[in-house]
Amino acid sequence: MTDREFLEREIAKWKNSPQRIMQIKGFLYYDNEHDILKRKRTMIGGDGKLQVVENLPNNRVIDNQYAKMVNQKANYLFGQPFAIETENDQYAECLKKVFNKRFMKTLKNSAKAAYNGGIAWLYPYYTESGEFSFRLFPAYEILPFWKDNEHTILDFAVRLYLVIGYEGTTPTVIEKVEVYDLDGVHKFILDRGTLIPDIANEGESDCYHVTMIDSKGKVQGFNWSRVPLIPMKANENETPLLKRVKSLQDGINVMLSDFENNMQEDARNTILVLKNYDGTNLGEFRKNLATYGVVKVRYDDSAKGGVETLEITVNAENYKAIIEIFKKALIENAMGYDAKDDRLSGNPNQMNIQSMYSDIDIDANDTETEYQASFEDILWFTKAHLANTGQGDFEGEEVSVIFNRDILINESEAIDNCQKSVGILSDETVIGQHPWVDDPQKELERLEKQKQKEQEEFEKQYNPFGQRNPADPNQGNQGGGVDEE
């Protein structure tokens, strides 16, 4: 079998695989597209099998606790800008230009995509203006081929994505495939499972990773010495968060929908008991009841008619209890935290806060470990970009990336601990732990400027010999004499 036939078989096997379906569902659930929206009311038919019933209330209520967990976990670890530490100041300035606010946004979005799909992908590229940047690919678009079982070294990867095209004047969905390897990017169109080279735009299906136009207008192509796709994993097993909590999220939706259904099943659409009904059929009875709100029955000496209902009492406390159980279980299985936890109401000290954050902190450690490994690849491409553009050769330079977790703290307790540590720890360490300080280095610079300003103000009032300044009208000694002290 040829390489192209191999890819066709692998793509066909992967497209409808349970792994990819769960990845797609993760993004759908985050976007409020839950399975409850396809739910239908059923009943037991005459043959003993379930049949769809169209004339019963069928509410589809969604309480998206899953999306809340994804946002919570992504913002906990990536909501604050990360810090870069390196001894090379020139390298630090270059990294700040690459890791700008746009990159911070892409990084946080990659975390949400990683929780939804188990893994996300960053693609280093150059914009039309020549700016070095990173693009985010979701998990369900990328079929990776790894060199090792630990999924750390990428051999090559296939990207499958959809575009809207036209056949004449009729809009149609086109499946496009891009193969990324060390030789460049190979573009195809997937037509009924067959890969056809895509030569519609560039005139050829194979292209370089990077192309540039020199001063003479000549187009030159370059390839990275690594496959330009960087995996961003939520955990080592690349497990989507939805796989852990889907049954609980569905249970919450079902309970809320059933509660609303039962509340709407009143006397006009619930079980009725008829006695000597003065009509032709039950359909006419239901229509009259729904239209006029009254029922005509026969009541005489021989037939005493009437209408009764089989009342079904809806106990709201039962629904409330099971929904609370499901929500608590979802938070625990998602390894998040409850911002309305009882531990924050009575005595919100730092120990209680840390106890509340223990689960999300443990899970964040796994994600941070994976992202730290991914940053080695990000920095490799960044160093190559800086060297290729003449901004400096920083090969071998060490750099540390520090993620600032967005954790709730007791500020009064933290400030009190900082004050008690003065003289025991260095000012830089104490300032770094203060809850009001985001950049300890800048705060130290501000303190130094403040001390210099205070010294200058002091020197304006006293000369080097300890004498008062006679030019200062606010001082009592206008004669300029020396104080006895």
C-alpha cells in the first residue's frame, strides 16, 4: 500500500472513532449543544415497546456546569500573565515581544481547547505582515503520528478541516486535508475517502513551512527542522474533561427538564378519569378541554357522570436534593472548586481556602507539567525565529516560565504575614508575596525612587554640616546658626 492509501485508511478509521467523537462532544457541550436537546418523550405501546409521544411536554433545560468547570480551570492556571525569568536581558526583551497579550490570549484559549479535547495544538507561523505568531488547532482537526508510546516526539500529523465551497452556484462542504512533516505541508481534498492533491490556489499541492519574498521579488521557501505542531495537553493521557463528567451533566439536565415537564402536566394534559362522558371519542374530549376549558358529561338518574383526575404530586425537594448531589459530584470529578463553599462563610482563613482549592490545585499541577514541556518546543521555535531574523543567537540560554495561579487569598492575613517577615526575609521575597504586587521587580524600583525622593527632600532642609537651610521659610532658625546638637 502506498503512503497515500495508508493515510486514506487512517483518516477513515479516525474520523468516526470514539476518541474523536468525544473530542467533538467536548466542544459541543462547552457551546451549550447537549444531548438533552435531542431528547423525546416516550411511552410503552401496545406491543410493549417504547414509542415516541408528541403530545406531552418535552422541555430541554440545560444547566451548563461543564462549561463553568472548563472556564474555571483554564482561568485558574492561565488567567494571569505568566512570568519569564532569564539572566540575559536582551533575550528577555525579545521574548516579551513574542509572548505579547495576543499570545497570552492564545495560550488561555489553548487551555480551554485542551480541556475540551484532551489536547490542543499550536502552529508557529508568520502573518502576512511578517510577524511571528502562533495559531490554535483543536484536537478533532489533528491526527498525530507519534514516534514513541509516550507521545512526546511527533513524526508527522494530518489536519482535517471543513470549508464552504461552491459547485456552480450550489454551496457545498469540502473536506480538506493537510499533512505536516519535515518536508513541508502537503495539501489534499478528501473526496469520498480518496485524497486528491489540492492545486486550486497555489498551483501545487506541496509547499514549504515558511515562504518569504526577498528584495528582488524572488520567492524563497524554508522548512523548520521540526514538525511545526506543538501539542498542548491537559493531562498525560490526553483525556477530555467531558469524559469524566458527561453522565453527571446529562443527569442535571434530565432532572431539570423532568421537573418542568411534571409541573406543566396540569388537568388539561394529565391523566383524567371519565364517568359517562357525553361525547363521541377521547380526542374530541381533549380538544374541548383544551379549547373551552369545560367538559360536557351526562348526569341523570340512570347515569351519574363526572370527571376526576389522578393527581401526581411533584415533590420539589426531591428534585432539589438530587440536583445538588449531581452538581457536587460534577465539581469533585472535574477537580474544580465551589465558590459558594460553606468553608468561605463562617471562617474564611487561608487554611480553609487552601482546602477548598486542593482538588483544582492537584489537577493544575498535571496540566502545568504538560505545558512546561510544551514550552520547550515553543521556545525552540522562538529561538529559531530570533536567530533567523538577526535578533540574536540565544541557543543554550536558560529561561524559566512561571505560571501565576489565580487563587483566592485572605489579603489581611497575607499582608500581616508579610509585615512579620520584614527583617527575616529579603525585601524582594516579602514584596513578591504581597497580594497587591504583580511585578516585584517594578515595585522594588518604585521603592528605590521613593527613597531617593525622600533623601532629596531631606537634603533640601539640612546641609552636610547638620545646619538648617536659611532659605527655607518654614524653619524657625533664620540666622543660619549651627544647632547645639
